[in-house]
Amino acid sequence: MNPRSPAFPLRRTDRKLDQLLFKAKRFPGFCLVCGRPTIFSVRDSNFRESCYCRRCGAFNRQRQIAAVICHGASGGYRSLAQLARADGIAIYNTESSRAIHETLKGMTGYQASEYLGPGYRSGDIVKGLMHQDLEHLSFAADSFDLVISGDVFEHVPRPYQGHAEIHRILKPGGRHVFTVPFHQHEYQDDVRAEIDPAGELKLLKDPIYHQDPVRPEGALVYTIFTIEMLTKLDRLGFRTNLYHLYQPWYGILGPNAIVFEAIKPERPAPTSAR
């Protein structure tokens, strides 16, 4: 491992330390998104969606994603800000707001999108935002070295069709670094809603909505994932790593810091004919 990368594997959750930091409400550290010493602000007990960097606004889950991106990047990077100064890396982010986007948006080869509703086609530009339907991406095959998604795929009606599209647009050796709600002790995905053959929404369980920067009403959760996801990603051709992170110095704490890295394998070298 490059010594500039965060150390992996990271140690198990320290509940006593979490409690102390929650009581303190703020503590010093280093942000893996903006790449600067900072103060982390703990606003509530949901560490995964809290613990904000006072410099760039990145919260815990975003730094988890940054940790895995930097760890696996060729050459190793200390932060996303350092990665943003690199050349020749094609990145697609499935979100076009918040700290990760703001850090990477100046890169040549960087693209970001939002899902703006069924009335648009993938690739359409709407009020300055690119629309993409993850089930039907407009990008060419083998386009990106890295795809980033943070708690997005639970809102995709057919998430594995979306993962197949990500596999298609990744270059061989490319990575999809992502988070999703994940029940690590369950074996079958919790499918809560679906789109029926007539194209109508069908609720299978009580609806859950997550906050969404482009939808004031929130985004409906279709699926909460389990170990079944890893099996299905394998069938799609991914080699998937699961990281359970804990590194308070980087503002990564709490019991649910789980990040996935789905890698599209390199194509085997052709054999020479004799």
C-alpha cells in the first residue's frame, strides 16, 4: 500500500470513544475530502450522516467514500483534493452537489448528474444539470476509471440493471465506490417497492423516504440491501470488496461505516497463436 493512503483494514468501532466525541460535539482531525486539518462537528447521534468538516462540509459517509477511493487509486492519494489535481482520470459521480462534487468538479474528465424525473432522457441538460437514469445511462462503454455513488442505488427501481450499466461504462480495471443502506446480518434484499409491468409504482411495504437535495419531498427507497447484493454483483462480473471502516482521526466513526468497491476486472491478455 502506498504510505500516503489511509491504513486498511481499520479497527473495530470503539463505542466509548464514540460516546466521548458525541458529548464533546467537536474534535480535531484531517478531512479526506478537502485534504486539510479541520474540526469535525458532531450534531447528532447518527454518526453516518453527521460529523461535518467545518472547512468543506463533508460528512462522515462522504469521507468513508473518499477513504476507499484514495486507498484504491493507482499511486495513492491522501485526499480527494489531491486526486482532483491529477490528470488522465475519468470520473462519473451520480450526484452533482455536496462536498465530493465540489472538490472534484474542476477535473478534466469529471462528469456528474442527477435523476430529474421520467420526463427526460439520459444525457439531457436541465437548468444546468445533467439528467441520467442509472438504469439507462447515456455514456459509452468503457468510459470511466471511477464511478461514485453515495446512498443512491436504494432509490433505483431496478438496482441491478443500474449496476449492470455501471459495469458497462467502467473501463477494465475501473471501480465503482459506493454506499447503500446495508443489513449485514440478512441474506435477502428487502424490496420495499417496485415498478409493475404497466409502469406503475407498487408499494410492497410502508414507504421510506430519504432526504434528497433536488426533491423537497424526499426520494423513495425501493431496496435495502444485504449479502444477496454481493452475489448479484458477482454475477454481473464485478469483484467486490466490502470495507468496514473506523478511523476517528479522519472523522470516520460510528458502527455503520460500510463502503463497497465493485471492480470491473481487467480483460485477459490475448494469447498468441502458434
